[in-house]
Amino acid sequence: MRLPRQIEADAQHDAIRMALTARTRRLWSGGSLDVPVLAPSGAVFQAVRNAVRVGQLCRGIDPALRLLSNAEHSRTTLAARGVAPPQGAAISRLLLFANDGTARFYRQIETALVRHAPRLAGCQVDCGSRAFGSAVYGGEAVAKLVMLQHKDAVSALLRALVEEPAAP
């Protein structure tokens, strides 16, 4: 997995890679993909809330899959016209999802991760959709999946994985 350029050049690059590989889980029992499992930390949720604030977050699996398909269609159309911009092999979008989904839900995620690699990665946040939604959106919100849609939001979240907790 090639991390965004900002992270590749970051002094904490090795620590971020270690955080992503420290704990992984198979997406579903019949699946073939292991994904990083993230602790539900305040720094991670703050990075996601910041992405909401600046409009770099998509909520829900269906809207995320539509955005990914639209982006793929645009790249294909531009390539057919011979005007496609160069494709980077680094992650520019990141799926974050709760740990209480169904096997069907995780199969959809696995299909998207395989289809849209290497520009898409996924991480499971080790909490249920109620806790995830409440931490990101507040109140009684429920969220099973969000997609960080921009390399800056992805980089901010990856940096949050190694952020030192604030002193009490």
C-alpha cells in the first residue's frame, strides 16, 4: 500500500505504517482481505469531523460506491479521449467503517477495495455504528461507513493514528 505523498515524506511515516499493520482483521469469514483495525481514539474522530467540516467526507456505502464509480467512469472517459491525467498509485480515498456490519456489507467493501485499488484503502474502527456515528456526527447518529474523499483528509487521519494523546 502506497500512502499519500504527504505521508511518505512525513517524519512519522514509519510509525504510521506500523500503526496500520499493528492490528488487522479479515473483512468477513469468506473474504480474502485483511484490513487495519483502528482504535476509536479522539484524534481519529477529530480528523473525521474535520473532513466533514471541509466537505471531504461521504457518508454511507451506497453514496461512496457511486462516487467511486463516477470517478472511475471519468478516468475511463478521459483516457479514451487521450487526455487522462497521470494516475498516482497512492491512496487518495479511505473507507472507515464500524465493526458491526453484516457479511454482505463487508463483501461490498471488499469488492470496492479490490476494484478501486491502489487509490482506495479501508480501515475498520473498532466500535459499533452507534458509537461511530455519535463520535463523528454527535447525538444519536448512526454511521456504518464514511469515506474520506481527499488526500488531505486521508493524510490528516493517518497522522492522527500516531498523535500523542493530550495531557489531562
